[in-house]
Amino acid sequence: MPSLNSISVSQLYRIVGTPDAPIIVDVRIDEDFVDDPYFIPSSFRYPFEAIGDLAAKQDLSGRKVVVVCQKGLKLSEGAAAILRSAGVSAEHLEGGSFAWRDASLPKVPADKLPQKNDRNQTVWVTRHRPKIDRIACPWLIRRFIDPSAQFLFVSPSQVEGVVDRFKATPFDVEGSFWSHRGDRCSFDTMLEELGLETDALLRLATIVRGADTNRHDLAPEAAGLLAASLGLSRMYRDDLQQLEAGMGLYDAFYRWSRDATEEGHDWPSSSKKA
């Protein structure tokens, strides 16, 4: 019988990648993680022995937390209970990482993720004045990889130096790992390398590719994404403010890609009044 303080794999999968997603904490011991070195999207590791410190280190007020261990038993139940005793809304994942794996849901390979800085953030750098790919990729990273990721937008000539001095990971920069490959965009590359090729994200990737490469024949929605993106680039001089505004834009396109592709809009009604 499911615990009162648990969440099922299907329930968690439904909200991963959305603004309402919980903080997902992986408390597997090192041996278990080595045996299966993958993350549930957006999750991060934290030692179960120190879970009581998590609430003090991060502002969890008003946030929901889901704790994951290997089988969804003592480690995650105990850690979630400790968080609740500290006033945090915490649940454990039924069946743990094994249940997620057995459901064939997306898993992010640990060896593809950049090292984090001393504030537990991945740090990414790209050219300033973003339009399509350089907003789409940060959206993907924040929603599915690292919600606290830091993004640096700098002059094209300074990207290499910032990579060296600040240990940042370059993206959507010619010659870098996380960039275009053939006729595919940086967003496509991230989906492939990070194990995120779900139907909804692949559909969104086609729209991003069409907008980013002026191939509006790939998806009719590509023209709309381009128009909205160019509008945002003119509304905001600050690239980070543009990114924050763009997060909502991509949230909407993702939910359409996942839930609403079969829905149309007919107004006024085609029915005639008597």
C-alpha cells in the first residue's frame, strides 16, 4: 500500500520539467550510484547522513521536495521524514531509482554533466545577445538538469577566456561539444547527449531547429517561436532578463508539445445562430 508521504513514478514524471516540479534529492549511497550512474532529470545527490542540513543550506520554504534512494525504502523514507520534521514538505519516491529505471523514463548520464562550482551550480557560457538556441538550451538545463545553473553571456571573442578562467562550460559556440552538429542545433545535441529524447522534447526540438535555422517548413510553429524570440530580444537589453522572460515562453511551447498538439481553436463558433 502506498505511503501517505510518497509520490509515484508516474506522478513525478508528469511534473518534471515544469515550473511546479519539486526539488529532487538523490540520497543513494556511493556504491548504488556507481552501479547505476544516472540521475532522474533535475535531481542532485546529497548524503543521507547530512539531510538535516539541507533545509538550512537551501531556502526550501514553500518548495516541495522528493527524496530518491535505490528502492524507495529506508534511506528515502527516513530522509524525507527528517526534512518534514524541519518544516519542509517532503515525500519519497515509491520504488526509488529502480522503479524509474524499470518504467523506461529519461535518465541523465552523470558523466555528461559539468562539474559544479562551490555554490553547487553548473556554470555555462555562450555569446551575448541570445535569440533561439541560446535561450532554449538554458531553459532545458534549468528545467531538466540543474535548476540553479548559472549562465554567462559574454562577447564572442571572450568566450574562450571565460571558459578557462571561470571553469565554465561553453554551449552554442562553434567548435564546442554542446553546439550544432550538421543540420541539428545545440538543443538537439543536448537532448541526445543527456538522454532527454522524449516525444514532447523532440517535437519542441524540431520547432527550435526550424526557428534557429530559418527552416519554417520543419514545423509551422517555428515562425511563431522566431517572432516571439526576436520580440524578446528587443524588449530586453539585459540577456539574463531576456532569459527569465524566455523561460515562460519555452514552458508554454513545452506544454503544448506535450499536451495540446491535437487541440485547435475555433472562434467565432462555426455553428450558426438561429
